[in-house]
Amino acid sequence: MKSIRSFFPSYSWRKKGWFTSFIWLAILLIVIDFVSKWIVELNVPYGTSVTLIPNFLYITLSHNYQGAFNSGSNDQMWVRILLTIISWVMSVAIFLYWRKGLPNNDKLMNSTLMLILAGAIGNAVDRTLYWGPYPVKGSIDHDLPYGVIDFIQFYLGGGPSAAYNVVINPFATFNIADSCVTIGIIMLLVILVVREIKENKEKEEEDNKNEGKDNH
């Protein structure tokens, strides 16, 4: 308990920097995610679609009550509980690493982690709060949100009027939080790969320089 208390009082925005730490970005994206979900929830009936780009992009309200890649079923409460715990554990882990282990001057990594953190918290809040009516025999009353609120829907196989294909038609239904996590993870992987290549190149150049000195 003492270690927990010692962690938070020592925190200072001057130490980390409000702007350069990009915590403002995480807060902004969480707010955008929450507001966008509820605008759709209040104005778009469940299962109906609003066309943005015909046969490609739609606003379709959906409640994602299942696990990753639609694993589990809608009457398995343990799936919801497990996913909720994982979401919050990951959110806390990202925050602690950002808080303790990341230099303030690493703006690219700071912004990347804040993208991932915003997405993790956005969906964690949904899984924590939106339980709706408990599903009975595979049936859910969607008058109330149940699980994560999704609404951005892409089609890559000709749109709703074309043959249904689980892979490309529709391609995906997601939300702002999902976008933050996906973009953040892609950025993180690119950053790690590029920096690893750069470090190896610098090390190789340093070794060649030292080898040249030894030969002299």
C-alpha cells in the first residue's frame, strides 16, 4: 500500500509534461469514442444502417458481446468478465509503462502508447458498464447496450446487397476505440522495427570504426 501511495503523489505534469506526454491525446480520444458511440446509440436503431459511401462504408449499430474474433457465445458470462479484466489490466500496464519507463522526449512513442491506452480504456468502459439485460437462450434485448458498442462498418465484397461473406462482406464492424488500438499497435511495431534496424546499423558502424582503429 505504501508503494502505491508513493507512486501517485510523486507524479507531476511538470515532470512528465502535459503536452509532450500526449496524455491530452488519450483523454480527447476517449471522449470522442464515448460521444460517438452514444450519438449512434441514441439515433440509429439496432441493426439498421446509414449509408456513408454506398456498398463500402456504413453506420450500423452493433453490440459486441462476444470475445475476440467472435469467440464464445452470448450466454457465457465468464467471457465478458474475463475480457473486462484483461482490458483493465492492459490499460493499467500501458499507463504504468508510460508513466515510469518512457522518456518524456520520446514523443513518437508517447503518442503511440496514448493511442493504444485510449482504445483500451474506451472498450473497457463499455464492457464494464453496458451489461444490458442478461441473455437468455441466445436472445438479447438490444434496446439497451450490451457489451461494446460498434458502429463503423466496412464492406469489401459489394455491400449489403451482395452475397454475404464473413471475411470481406461485411469486412468489419468496429468503433473509434478499436481504430485507436489498431493504429497504435501498427505504429508501435513499425517504431520498434525501424529503431532495431537503426541500432544494429549504428552498432555495426561503431564496430567497423573500432576494428579500423585496432588495425592501425
